[in-house]
Amino acid sequence: MSIKENLQSVKEQIADRASLVAVSKTKPNEDILEAYDAGQRIFGENKVQELAAKYEELPKDIEWHMIGHLQSNKVKYIAPFVSLLHGVDSEKLLRTINKEGRKCNRRIPCLLQIHIAEEQTKFGFSQDELLAFLSPEILLELEFVEIKGVMGMATYTNDQNQIKKEFSSLTQIFNGLKATVFKKSELFTEISMGMSGDFMLAIEEGSTMVRVGSSIFGVRNYTR
Ligand SMILES: *Cc1c(COP(=O)(O)O)cnc(C)c1O
């Protein structure tokens, strides 16, 4: 199947229940343009350099999402244009994003990455860590950061029950934050969860944004 047909099939399954980030990491511009010509406008990358290069080379109405782990010293390369940072997982990173946002005078949209997987290797805040530093005062200080919701990655497993449980826990954490720290924030609306293998399950568990790569563009030459 072509990229266009794959995209159509994924979109039919999602059926407007969540927004679709087409994950184009490692894929050439011509593949991205094929999806673009089929109507896709949101693309996700996990490397700052690759994202910045593709931004330069491709149509300017593309919304670029940084979905991978982000190092503080690289925020500056994408701060002026990035549409959403999914992997924001430390207070230090939030403060750097705030600083870079101030420099380019824009509020940078972010998702707080939460650790929901059993695996030790996945990045993200624990719920306790988050509650320990997120306060109305801190949010006021972070005036150039726009926190739009949460992001999480499930354990890499075939056990659907476990994945379901982890997705459900992210939705609960989101609801808890929405009812407390972000009570007054109309912008706190997004739950980014679900990839090629599990995006339908993620939507059932409350995802508002799925990140789908290989089901659209085919398998990559490396695994994440
Ligand atoms: C690569 C990646 C995806 C997409 O993975 P697929 O299984 O190819 O759909 C989603 N989210 C993150 C954070 C990724 O790094």
C-alpha cells in the first residue's frame, strides 16, 4: 500500500476521535510530501536536528511536533517554530523552554511527559514528582510555556491488558491535574498516547492525540 492509502486507512480508524501526528522520523522529504499532498499537516520527529532541517525544506504550513526526548541545550533550535513539544519531563527543561520562549516572544506549547510504563528506561515525570513542583506560582513563572496536557508511552509489550492499564492511568493523571492545578486553564486539553500498534486502544482509554509512524510510512531502518 502507498503512504496515501496507509494514511487514509489510519484516519478512517481514528474517525475524528483524536488528532493524528504522522511520525516521519528517519523518513525522506518525498515521503512526507506524499502524506502532505494527501492532506496531512501535523508531523512528528524525535531528533532536533532532523526536525529543524525538515522545517527548512518543507512547506511552511506544516505543524511540527517534537515527540522525542528533548535536551535542554537543543531547545533553542526549534523554539521559534515548533508547534508542540511532547516530551517535557523535567523542571529544568521547563525553565529552559520558558527562557527560549521569552527570547522569541512566544509561548511554547508543551505536554508533560508522564512515566506510565513498567520499564525503567522510559523518560517522564512520576506523578509524585509532578505534584511536588507544579503549583500556581510555578505556572505563573513559566509565562512563556503553554502546558497543553500530558503525554505517555506504554510498556513495549504484547500484553494488551497491561497497555490498557497504563493508558488508563495516564487519563486518570490528566483528569486529576485538570481538576486541580490546571482547573483554570482552558488550554489543558490533550492526552498524547498511542502509536501504530496500540492507537485504537489508546483512543478507547481517552487519548486525544495519537502518534503514528510505521503504519503510515512503513517500517524504519532502526527501532526506537
Ligand atoms: C517513533 C515514535 C512513535 C511512532 O511509532 P510507530 O510505532 O512507528 O507508530 C510514537 N511516539 C514516539 C515518542 C516515538 O518515538
